[in-house]
Amino acid sequence: MHSPSATDSKIVLITGASSGIGEATARRLAADGHHVVLGARRVDRLAALVGEIHAAGGRADHRELDVTSLDSVRAFVEAAHDRLGRVDVLVNNAGVMPLSRVDALRVDEWNQMIDVNLRGTLHGIAAVLPHMRSRGAGHIVNVASTSGHRVDPTAAVYCATKYAVLALSEGLRQESRDIRVTVVSPGFTHSELTDRGGDPEAQAAARAASLQLAIPASAVAGAIGYAIAQPGDVDVNELIVRPTAQG
Ligand SMILES: NC(=O)c1ccc[n+]([C@@H]2O[C@H](COP(=O)([O-])OP(=O)(O)OC[C@H]3O[C@@H](n4cnc5c(N)ncnc54)[C@H](OP(=O)(O)O)[C@@H]3O)[C@@H](O)[C@H]2O)c1
């Protein structure tokens, strides 16, 4: 395992670390020598991952987290801050993608996407920003999507949340001279994203495209690791990482 100096080892909080891109990012950043703090609802998954990272010589801990609740996100951040003394990086990664046509009016799933993908990202920012502003340093990494750059049928609401994450990130970047803001926008990536909710036909189509095209979650984790590893005066604002064969 790479041993970083005291200055390049960071305290990194990752939301949605129980599977897919968040899990791969936890593994990658722990292997890079950072202390990772993992949050999600499936704590059994998080505990197993923390055990694997410890066994490999890395530093990690976890806490139950529901990003739709500001109280839960604040408790996640405060616990890490109290225990470790600071928060260097927040990776706002938790997300859901129940696909359907707008005229199917699956309003509960629209609200779930807004609550997790957009409000969850805002909650993360609200919880870490006061700490980062008072230190005059920090890094917020928001996981958006190629769906934040183009709209496709059955993905209108999902795309709306990801476009919003891009807008929010750019606004925060413009207001910040001390905090780095990065958007990482993955294309089709192996994960559990298409496993839950949505119109069965739309989800099956997304699953089929993903099976054919998807890149490993470690490819996206590598992009996040790259942005974090840059010197403090270098702010990588956006990375799009998609399969070569994706249109
Ligand atoms: N896979 C792709 O092709 C792709 C492409 C572009 C963008 N993305 C984005 O990448 C991010 C990660 O998704 P993924 O592909 O890795 O899918 P995934 O395997 O389904 O992971 C999603 C993660 O989000 C967590 N999550 C969901 N609701 C949550 C909540 N209320 N509170 C806390 N955590 C919650 C899940 O954990 P629990 O269920 O345990 O809470 C899980 O750890 C998402 O923002 C997604 O939109 C993915």
C-alpha cells in the first residue's frame, strides 16, 4: 500500500459507499493512503468493506447515513469531525435512478430522485461547508452523470437532478476561493444503479445497455482519486468518464 506523507493523507467522507462507485472509491482512496469515512443505509455492507480495508492496512470507518435527512447528514459529518479533527474532502456520491416516462407519473420516484440526488448533495454541502470555510480549505466532489449533459427518454427527472447538480457545483465554485469543487460525470458504469425501482421495461433497457457497455466502477474511482491528488491550488472542476463505445 502507498504510504502518503502527513500532508497528502486526507480525511475523506463518501456517501453511498455500500456499492458501486462509492464502494470502489472507498477502496481506491484507502489504497492511496487516505482515511475514508463511509456512509449509506446498508450498514452491514459498510462494515464488511471497512473490515476489508483494515485487513489491507488501510484506515476506514463507517456510520449509517440517509442523505435525504439533513439531521442524518449533519450527524455523519459531525461524528467524523469530532473523531478525526477535520474533514478534508466530501464525495457526494449517493444516488438513485428509477427510470420511467414522464407521463407514467411515478411521482413518488421523482421525489425520491430529487431527495437523494439533489437534496442529498445539498445536505452534504450544508454539513461540511461551515467546517471548510472556517479552515479556509476543503474539497467537495459531486458525482453527477453524462445524464447531466444530455437528456434521454425515460430519464427526464434523473437528468433534471444531474443537470441541477452541475449548476449547483458551478455556482459553489464561483463563490469559493478556498474550497475546491469537482464534478465527476460517469457514463455507463457497473454498479447496482439499475437494480431498484422504475418502470420494468425502462430499467431492463438500461440494464441491457449497461451490461454491453459499462466500465468498472474503479475507473470512476480513479478519476475521483486524480482530482483529490492535485495540489491545493489546482481545482479539477469536471471530469467526464464514460465507456469508449458509449454514444
Ligand atoms: N452506474 C452508472 O452507470 C452511473 C452513471 C452516471 C452516474 N452515476 C451516479 O453514480 C452514483 C453512484 O451510483 P452507482 O452507480 O454506484 O449505484 P449503486 O451501486 O446503486 O450505488 C448507489 C449508492 O447510493 C446509496 N444511497 C441510495 N439512497 C441513499 C440514501 N437515501 N442515503 C444514503 N445513501 C443512499 C446506496 O446505498 P444504500 O442503499 O445502502 O443506502 C449506494 O451505496 C450515483 O449518484 C449515480 O447517479 C452512476
